[in-house]
Amino acid sequence: MPLSDQKCKILVAEDEPEVLSYLETALKCMGYSVESARDGDEVLAYLRKSDFDVAAVLLDIMMVNRDGLDTLREIRRLDRQLPVIMLSGASSTPNVVTAMKIGATDFLAKPVAQEDLREGLRRAIEGAATLRPVPQANPKPLPEVLLGTNPRMREIQLLLGRIGWSEVPVLIQGETGSGKEVIARELHAQSARANKAFLKLNCAALPSELVESELFGYERGAFTGAFQKKAGKFEIAEGGTILLDEIGDMDVRLQAKLLQVLQDHEFQRIGGKETIKVDVRVMAATHRDLQKAILDGSFREDLYYRLNVIALQVPPLRERREDIVPLAEFLIKKHVAPGLPAPVMTLDLKHAMMTYHWPGNVRELENIVRKFAILRDADSLASELHTKAIRKPVRPILAGEGLGQSPEGADASPILQQVTQAKRLAETDAIVAALNSTRWNRKQAAALLKIDYKALLYKMKKLGVEDRPDPIPVEAEAAPKTMVARSAC
């Protein structure tokens, strides 16, 4: 039986008489009974008096006396699970984000279309119905050591407890290997969807055509090789959660289709005409700077704001050094062979772990630990890490940076600068000598140097080696070869 047929009561808080009248009429036409309030104080007074006998609250963000945000905070102190849908104008996006962090179930933009209102209430009330009788199927708690004691990680832990039960999208950002998927799984485990599927798709690991078919499925005959109908992850994860890993690498065309699913909760399979309704919570993770991607046109701004309702920034392992040794000890116990005692880390190995810069983050630490669990040679592993730590740390490449850029610069030590300069001069001398010996025939020079022709052109440009402006006289060629390079300093 549809929820509206059960005469669910909706409490509407709106201080604009015309908007309030429209909402009351629309809700009654849908079969709901309606109570109204003109500010937050009236909302709270009604809820306390009626012992929360409403199925959901429609709450305008901007109201006189007590506004929607203050009202929502007080509602959440009284009841964590009552569905509260925020009504917002186009200019109140920051307030919408704040409301979601406080605990709003969903939000609808004004003016509210009747179909959006119907679907929003359906999702909110059905979600609350599954949440109240079945609190959670006792999900296995995440070991505390995986999140650590670092203050920034503690903030993430606290936020997980506040937003895990919510239905809003979450964007998890951080370097590769920093633990974004672990956090996404913990969010799922703390939600009302904990006993449903958690599916992950890496958008960077597959071509865009395969990403589309994996997400949305396809009909038989939709393309060559589609011999039978296939359900996509959105269908399979019905009632559960999908993690879109490396969302920053998703093709722009696909981003438009994903946006439709987030907005309308429906899609069509590839080659299909049937519209499929889905109830799936979407989380996204990326190591890229999506705001830079928006500027260069590789990521849709509207999708970014849909996904970025709540954003979590995971710090790299080198910025949470107090967690390295406890995490390593936990991973040793995880990966040691059954029946064997766990190898013990020496003080030197612990020190090496603390001084190493961990460009691969937790994923690299786990690989090192697995090696240690097998070989059990603490001294050799410590020596390996000490050697790596002496080298200059590799700075992660950020979105928008060119592949030819180098971390060499003012932060380099004087010795490194001297070594770099000597290397550049040696390369320049070798290239100019090869060019002079081949009368500046660059293809012959590349063969002489045993490098690719395009690599030679790249090196010439990088080192500032000019093309020979005039033919070299025969008598000049007999003289000692000279450099015709600009200073690259």
C-alpha cells in the first residue's frame, strides 16, 4: 500500500503564506494529512506536544524567529531518526550543506515540483520505516587502529558517527592509498543500509564504455557481444551503497547520466527504453582536485555540488606519523601466516618507518608489512627504508600539473642543486657534440646517442639547445666543437 494511502501526517514549516498554501494543497492531494507551522518555535512546540506523531517534517531553511538550521539541531537532539526534508532557495547552497551535516534527511529546491515532493517524501519515510524497527544488523565494528589517533582522523571518526545514518552523498578526497575505501565501508556499516550490498567501481580502471555498462547494465543486442541482458551495479545494489572510486576520471558524458540518477533516482539500461527506479546511496572518492577539473572542463560543476554535500579529506600517512607503528603492528597480525607467531619489529625498524615519507600511504605500508611477515628480516627492511628516506621525497602530482614539471626548485638542498646543474650541463654537452658531429642532422644525432628522435627533440627544448642558424663552415668544423646552448639555469 502506498505510504500516502496510510494517511501519514506531514508537518510543514514555512513562513511564506503562498508557499505554505501550495504545499498543504499538494500534500493533501497525495493523500497525506498536514499540520503547519510558521517558524521553528512552532515546529518544536508541536513535536513536543504531539510526541512526534508525524511521519516527516518539511522545514524551510530561511524563517523568522528561529530559522531552519537551529530548528533542525533541536530536532536532532530530540530524535535522530525523524525524517526532516529541508526546503531551500537557489541562493542558500552553503546552508544546505550545513543542514546535511547537522542531520537533514534530504533537501528540495524551491519552487518544489509535485513529483519531486512525492518522491522525496517516499524515500524519506520508507528509509525511516526500515531504520526504526531494525536499528542495525550488528555490523562488525571497524578496528579503531585503522582510523588512528591523529587529530584529523579523530575528526573524521566523529563525523562518521554523525553522518553514517544519513542518506546524503559523501565525497571522500585524499591521496591514492590513504584509506578512502575503508572510510566509505565504515559509513555504509553505520547506516540503515548495513545489511544491504556495498559495491565499488573504479572509474579509472576501465574504459568509459565499460564503466557505463557496469553501472547501468545493458539490454540484449545493445552492442556487439551483448548476447543477453545484464543488470548494472545500480540495480544490484538496490537498497545499498555504491562507491564510485576515482570519480575524477569518469568521462564527462557519463557524468551527465550519473547526475540524472542522483537527481531522479532512475535510469535506463544501455539500449533499453524501460525506466528503472533505484534506491541507492552514492559515495564518491578521488585523489584529484575536482575544482581544478571543473575549471579545465573535465568535470561537471553541477555533479560536483551534488556529490559534495558532505566532504571528507583524508590526510596522507606522512601527516599522521603517530599512527604508523600501531597500524603496522595491526597489519602484521593480519597478514602473518596462520599458526605462526607474529614477527616483532625492532626499534630500528620502527624508527625507519617513522622517518620514511610513504608516498604510497597506507597501501604501501601494508605491502611492506606483508613482506616483513614473510621474510621476518627486520634489519634488512629497516636498511631498505633508511635508504629510501635519504632520497628526496617524491611529491604527489596534483591535478592540473603538467607531466614535464619537476619538484626541483628553491626547496632543494644546495648539493642537490649542484648535482642537477652538473647533470644538465653534461646532457647539453653530449647533445651538442652529437649534433655537431652529424652536421646538426637531428635524426642521425638521435641514432648516435641511442635515444628516440622525439626524445631528442624534447631534450633539446628542455635544455635550451638552439637550432643551428647557419651552416657551419668547413674550417670551423675542424676546430674544437663549441656549445651553442642557452644557459638553462
